[in-house]
Amino acid sequence: MKFFRMVLWSALLVAGVPQAWAQANSIPSQPHLLVKGNASRKVMPDRFMVKVALESVDMQTDIARRKVQANAERIMALFARHGAIAETVRMDNLSIEPSTRYKDDEEVFQGTAVSRELEDAFETPGQLQAFLAGLNASSEVQVRTATPVYSGEARLRAELKGEAAAQTRASAKGLAEAYGAKIIGLYTISDVAPSFAYGVQAGSWPGADSTGDFYKAGGSLDRMQVTGSRAKAPSLAAPGELLTAAPITYTENVYAIFLISDGN
């Protein structure tokens, strides 16, 4: 019995490929193996972002500008005092525009609004906490935090790509040997599940471990899956404030089609 036209899949460690890899949209007519490689890794975030929006309104533009400038200098000093990462500092240009409000259905001019936004990152939640404790917020100084990130994300993606390629090759070799077949070439490799008529669609690939549950829960097999969990913030924390470090899971997928022939 010939098994060459059957799809042979393999779920490995959860891995992925970069955007440059093309999607496989077709299946070859000749005998082949279709394999899937997966790789994932958990890492701790090392960049805890904070953004501060500054705005002052005054009939005299220069007064509003000087208020924003004074607040910006104060924020920059706080960044330095609490160990913010210098290379992550970002300060937008000044924005100057008229400020109006409605009173009795009539637009009333309030003055000139001068605004600027600052952004920086800290290496630990503790540093961010200390910065927030030293910051006096007001109607002219608004602060918010952002989701923590991992600074080595690009390098990690490259490593996962390498793992994915190695795992798909090893899987194809093992499957071919199990069926007495021989790999004669690589037809295509992709970061997206190919369009095929085997009855298995993107999002429903069985897994060798609990990763299958992720797809059943609605995860898609796109270029890269990034998931994360965070400990529940204290009840007194402001909305959107993420000060507790929790792992981030990076997950990527690879799909490869290898051409095969009868090993005899």
C-alpha cells in the first residue's frame, strides 16, 4: 500500500519563521510529506514602560510653553533619579494649538494649549514603582503605564526560527524512514498553514502537548503568537498599571512540505 499521498504531520516544539518566508498556498501533486514545527519559550520582561503626557493652557502661549518645559525637566530628573534606561527615553516635539470649550452651545476660546509626551522604561517593577511614588500628577501632568516587554525579542524570534527549521527537518526524516520513503527535496516552507484539502485546517492541528488546547481556545496559526500572563494587580493600583513581573510566552510555527520517493 502506498502512503506517499497521505498527509503526515508532526507536532514538535512550538517554533516560527520571520515575515520574509512566503506562505505555502498549494500542495504538490507528487508524493510529499507535510510537517509542522512548533517552539515556544517563556521569558521575564525587562522593560517596564511609562508614559507621561504634559499639557498646559494659557492665553499667553509662552507661559503655557514654559510650564510644559518646567514639567518636562522635572520628569526627566525623576527618570534619571530612579534608574530609567537612558536609551529608551523618548520626548515628543512640542505641540501648540488653540484650546476651546463649549458653553451654552457656543464654542469659547480658552487660550493656547501646549503639550508634549515623554516615555521611558525601567528594568524592574520596583524602579517603576519608585518613579510613580515620586511623581506628582495633576491636570497638567498625566501618567500611564504600558504592557511590559522583553528587550531581546528580536534575538529570541531568530532562535525560535532556527529551532523550527531543525525540528521540521528532523520530523520529515523520521517520518520518511518510518514509511520506507526517501526525501528528495524541499517543496516549500512557510510561517502560515498552507491551504489544502486534507480536512485539517489552520487552527486545528493536533499537538503533542497542551499547545493543542490553545488552538481549540481560538488561537490562530499566524506568523507569531505572543501570549502572556500577569499576576493580579493590587486593588489600589490605577487602571492600566502593570507593576508585577510575570513571564511572557513567545510562540512561533513553521510548516514545511518535503517531496519524497519510494525508498526501494
